[in-house]
Amino acid sequence: MEFTYQTSFNLKHFIEENNEKFKNSLLLEAVNVKDKIDEILRIGNINLVSNAQKLVMDIIDGNEEALQSFAKQEGIVWATYSIELSFKLEWIQAIRRTLWKFIQSFNLLSKSYELDNIFQLELQINNRVDQFLNAFFISYSKYKDSLIIAQRKLVENLSVPIIPITASVCILPLIGTVDSFRTHILEEKVLTEIGRLRIQTLIIDLSGIGDMEPDVIDHLMKIIDGTSMMGCHSIITGLRAEVVKKMIHLDNSAFYKKTQTLGTLQQALKPFFIQ
């Protein structure tokens, strides 16, 4: 490989002047990533080649503050767009190998480094690469965890939507599948909101629930008991035949004393809108 070289070059100038050769060498090293470069640019607006050049310059300069900042920024972006971490690891290792190839070529031309200097340079360069990787993975992990928590809270709020109708009356429409995980969310949200909003009447509409397992029905009954203990009257509407058949085979005598059942949500709402 023919390099552009002048005696006035230092390592940084050498890589800058041979930028295109550095890019081509890097792509040869990154076997799996090179086919993903355009996709990653499209998904996350991440220009891997441009970022690699910036990273190499900061590594050579020993700009630790810039490396830490860049690693944090990269970690957030990769977490946001859920880009595979294996690509990042391969890309950074390809950058490391390519950089050392160019250090070797530069030293053959310039004779800048004695053996002791090479050992010292190896320690500095590899430490900076490792520090970047470590900061990247910490940033990725922290931001990914925060995204998961935020998404889980969003799912919880969407799966248990308590809608105020008046200052003291709310509707809880349940749609889809109610499993044990969702009933635990339901318990937490309902009891918390009754206390926070001072709900006196909670209308639980089950018309969107096709079926429920006996253990889920039992948990729902306990939630209704809890609402009663907090001084909130509950009304159940829209019970389907499949659910009722299972309920009548359970010991739910307390259920009928602590809640009211109506056929439709409209029936439950009617008294609250009578002028």
C-alpha cells in the first residue's frame, strides 16, 4: 500500500493525509459491520466511518474528556435505536487493529518510535480504546434500563386506564387479556388512584374481556374487596357469559355484597348524568 508521507508528519497528520486508505483498511477489518453501515446510518443517523475518524483523532491526542463524552453520546444513541451491540464491539476492535496497522506503517517510514516508545504507545492507545468501550457500555446499559422502565410504566398506564367522569366517579375499562401480571398492575394502580383522587365510585367495565382464568378472577375479587375497604363503591359492567360461568363455580359470595353488577357501561353511567 502506497502512503502519502512527508518528514514533517506526525502520526495524526499521517492518518489524516491517508484518510481514504484508512477508511478502506477499516472496512476490510470490519467484516460483518461493513454491510450494515448504510442501515445503521438510516436507522440512527450514525455515520460509523466519520465517527471512527473522530474517535481515532481523540485517541491519538489523548483527549479523555472528548472520549468520555463521545462514548456517552454513542451509548445513548445505540440504546435508543436498539442497534446490536455486537456490531459496535466489532467496529471498535476493527478501529483498534486498523490504527495499529497505520502506526506500524508510519513508524517504518518515519522511524519515530524506539522499542521502549512502542511499549509506552501501546499502553496509551489500548487503554484509551478500552476506556471508550467501557464508558460506551455503561452509558448504553444505563440508558437502556431507563428506556425499559419508561416503556414499562407506559404499558402499565395504558393497560390500566382510570378515566375520571366526575370529581368522585371514574371508569376503568379493561380490554384484551387479563393475566396475573396485569392484575398485579391493576391492584397497585387502582388502590393508589382511589387514595390519590378520592374516588367514591369506580366503574370497572369488562365488556372488552372475552375470558379470564379462575386465579385472575379470584385476584380481581380481592381488588374489589380492597376498593371497598378504602370506602370506594365499585360497579362491574359488561360481564360476558364465559367469565360468569367461571365465577359461579368460585366462592364469591362476598363479591355480591361489596359490588354492583350491571349489563352495560351505559346503565352504570346513566344515574351520574341525570339532570
